[in-house]
Amino acid sequence: MLFRTMLAAAAAALAASLLSPAVAQQRGASGSATLDAVRSRGALLCGVSGEIAGFSLPDSRSAMQGMDADYCRAIAAAVLGDAGKVRFVNLSAQNRFTALQSGEVDVLIRNTGWSLTREANLGLLFAATNFWDGTGFIVRADAGVSSPKQLDGAGVCIRPGTSTELEVADFFRTNKLRFTPVLIGGVTEVQDAFLAGRCDAFATDASQLAGFRWRLGPERAKQYLILPETINAGQSGSMVRKGDDRWFDVVRWVHFAAVNAEALGVKGADL
């Protein structure tokens, strides 16, 4: 895909500005504990969802596809010289931050909303914004609902431990509406619960709702409506541990290199 080609080009350009693994071994540690660990094991441990179409979802050959997955590959290309040297670690909304804090993954690129609270309290740092999104709702097409403000008294499926949980509660409280949260942990599980009729609406990032509806197929998708209004707007991005500034620079500048490569029309074949 064009996006992957662009990321590969950007990563290759960035790799030229970093010490190669061979040179790094000759000169000793890189100054980054994370970068040294990645090079020592010969693979990047990248935390993703693994369940969200367009961001990270295995294809029919079990190859991880999507924008988040491609960013993982770009980082691997930059620091290891090989975009294939990635181990994707599927994480839930509940365990994603713990996995990064504990070192189970080197970087988290998993539809994670950027917020002051998260940066201030978790010992983690956002490196770059890779997507702007908003919280939306999907309902059954025959429900007669065309706006979130018509969901008074509804049961709403939400994944716990997400910013969506707080945003939905704020929306209903601000608009003096009642709702019953139906909290279900995994992406697939909460989608299945909505399809099974356990709630009247399902709330999550609008991009995820679009991917969810698309995966239903053209005929079944007609039975469901994504409400046109979103109740907020915000950015998602990659996260790293605080205190490892060189690794932060690598992850951040892979992103900036990708953005500039796209703007300049640079492709892998141009390098």
C-alpha cells in the first residue's frame, strides 16, 4: 500500500541518521536502554490492538495490517534496518499501559488517546500524533435514532479503562440524559455484545466504528447506522516510557520523517 511504501522510505532515511547496529556494537551502548534492548534481541516489541480494522488486524495470511502496524515496521526499519523485525504484541485497553511500563513492549501504537492525565500519571510520554478522531455511536438502523441526544435511557456498550468511558459519561451528564453503561473488555467481545442486542448503542472512536461496520459486509452493514455527530475530538499517538530521551527521539522522528516523505512524494523506490 502507498502508506506502507511512504513509511518504508521515511524509515530508511531516518536509519541513515542513526548508528547502524554494527557500528553501535563497536562503539558500545547507544545511550538508550530501549534501543540497546531492541538491537540486542534483534526485534522490536510493538504493542498494538490486533483487533481494529485499518489500524492493526491480521489478514488471511496472519500478517498484521493497518496504520499502527506499519508505524511499528517503520521503527524497526529505522533501528534494525529491516521492517520485518517486529513482534506484534496484542494488548487490551486495560493492560496496554502496564505492558509499556513493565517493558513487555518497547513502544505502544494502539489507538491511544493523548491526554495530560496519562502523561502526568503513568510515567509514559506521547511521541507523536498519528490520527485525529472523535467518539461516536453506532445503533441499529431501524431504531429511529439520528443523534446521540436521542439516546436518553439507552444501554451503551463501552470498553472499560478507555477515555471513551469518561467521555460518554460526560456527554450524558452535560445533556441531562440517562444511560446504562454496559462495560465489556475486549474489542471483539464488545462488538459481539452489541450485535447480540445486549445494548442499544456501541460507543468508541468513530474510525473504529467505521472499520467494525465495514467488516460486517455490505448487506449486513445496512442494518446499522453510525450517527453523524461525534461528541468530542482528540488525537491518538505512539507512547514510550519517560526518561529514555534517545528512544523518544527515534519514535518521534520516524513519524516526522514519514509525514515529510508523504508531503514530498518520496517512495521506497526513490531511495
